[in-house]
Amino acid sequence: MSMLAAGEAPQISFAERIWRINWALVLILTAIAAVGFLALYSAAGGRPEPWAAKHALRYAGALTLMLGVALVHPKVWLSLAWPIYLVSLALLVAVDLVGKIGMGAQRWLVLGPVQIQPSEIAKVAVILVLARYYHGLKPEQSGKLLHTVPAAALILAPVALVMVQPDLGTALMVLMGGGCVMFVAGTRLWAFAAAGLAAVASMPVAWTLMHEYQRRRVLTFLDPERDPLGAGYHITQSKIAIGSGGLFGKGFLHGTQSSLNFLPEKQTDFIFTSFVEEWGLAGAAVVLALFGAAILIGHSVALRSRHHFGRLVAMGVTAMLFLYVFINVAMVMGLLPVVGVPLPLVSNGGTAMLSVMFACGLLIGVNVYRDAALPRAG
């Protein structure tokens, strides 16, 4: 039997790759998607159309995509990181030029019968390109200013394009998700402190550049009662629905705020509110426990990876999933301004589901190929 070269990882069979797929995470994601099906079915008044049936079909396709991505060797994603990032930037530029306008924002790109939201793709693209960038650096280089500035530019480019749409929630997710990858890669704390001070100093300028509806959302967050029938209507109705759910909820298909259409955007941004009204605090605890388990698995996968690229991808995806959940839940409870962030695998939306499942495929792939030996990438 030939000896392996120093540092070379052993080849694993297809059966071993299947065995290494984290099936617990697959089951957890499927359970979360099932919650989404129930919530969307109820939001439509006990009908599979127009949201629940499409949600189930999308998940079936997205699950296939995720498992396929998980079986692809990380060296492929290492080589594709830059092309994926550049394509995502091109799509964001296309949205700003010829994108579809809806609900006061220009966030969608229509490609024949398909409508996509490139800002969702940008979240994953930034994680991949940062992981490749830092994988090519030596450990002592990661914390130096010379190498921190290019990484920050990779994040700020899509953030600026998303802000033009405007989509403050997604821009913040790209910014914070990229920041998490930089932190794990070894960026010094002083860099984050300097960025924070710069952000605070630029707030007056940012306020003047914000759209009027964005200013109203911030003011409504600070004082929801200032305009209860206007800008504060969404969050006021959301709080009423959550509070009325009590400990065990009003029962499946018996949510009054949702069924009587007092709750706006009940199939997207406020789907968690609709679910909690019917299933109460107990139901909310189950959903959050499922997401918490997925996040813990992601963290475990990152710690087990022997290659830096895999660690950074796994932590980036885990951070993205956490930010999705944290921002959406805090938003519908009035703890954050309403910024239009969906609840992954629960809210209605095709591009968001595909991007999350693609990212989870990358995460599972890190576990499958945790012993892989990857070349440095410049």
C-alpha cells in the first residue's frame, strides 16, 4: 500500500461522503421548513395556495441542491469563490439599472419566468470570497491593516449596491456577516472599534441620505405610538398578535390578527408573528430551539474542519443563519426597526430559501471534507 504524502488527506469513498453528511442538520432544516408550510397554510386561510404549496415544492428542490452542494469538494468552491462574487456584483448592478420595482424598492431581477433577488445571493458570495481571501494569507498577515482594507472593500462594494435599492436590512446582514468572517479570520479588535466609531460619526450624514420611509421606521421604532395607524401599524399589530397568543396560542387556523388581515406581510416579514399567535410561547420556543440546534451544529462543524477555508465558510454560514433569525424575531417584537429580513425556511420567498439552503450545503460539505488538504489561494 502506498504511503500518503506529508499533509495529504486520504481519499474518501462516495459511501463515506454520504455517511459524513450531517443528517441531523438535514432533519432540523426539514422540520423548520415544515413549520413554514404550516404557517403559510394558515396565513392563506387554511389553503395550500398561494404560498404553502410553492413553499413545499421549493424546499424539495432546495434540499436536492443542498445535498448536491454538500458532495462537491471544497477546492471547487475555493476556485469558484471569485467568479460567484463577481457575478453577484453584476446582478446587483443589473437590479439597480433594470430591476423590478415593488413595495417602493428596486430589489428584484426578472429573468424570463423567474424572479430573483440578487441581494440574497450576495450574502453567500461575500462569505465565500472572504473565506478564499483569508485562506490565501498567512496567519500573521490576517490582522494587519494592509490586508484588512481589501477585505473591508469586498464587503462594502455589495453593501453599497444593496443600499441603493434600497434594502437596509440585507445591507446590514451582508455587513455583519462579512464582519463575522473577518473576526474569525483574525482581524484585530481595533479595526472593528475604528469602524464602529466611523459609523457613529457618519450617522448625521446617513440620516440625511435615508429615504423618508426609512426615517419613519426608525422614529416608529423609538416611539411606536407616534403613528399607530401609519408607520407604526405593522409593529403595533405584530405585538398585539404575539401577546394574544399567550402560552399555548389560539390554535391552528384560529389566529384572528392574521385571518382578519390586521397583520400585514403575514407571509413574509411577519410570518413568525402569525405562527406565535396560533402556537403561543411554546410554539415559539420550539422554532427557536430548532434554529439554535442548527447554529450549534454549524459551530461544531467549523471547529472540526482542518482547513482554514472550511472553518471560515462554516462560521460565515452559521453567522448568517443567526443574523437572519435574530433580526427577524427582534424586528417583529419591536426590539429592532422593521427592515424587511425574512425568517429563513419559514417566510415565503424563493431566492432566500435557495440561498440559505445553498449556504447550508456549503456548511455540510465542510463536514464531509473536513480532512481535505486545500492549496493556498491568493
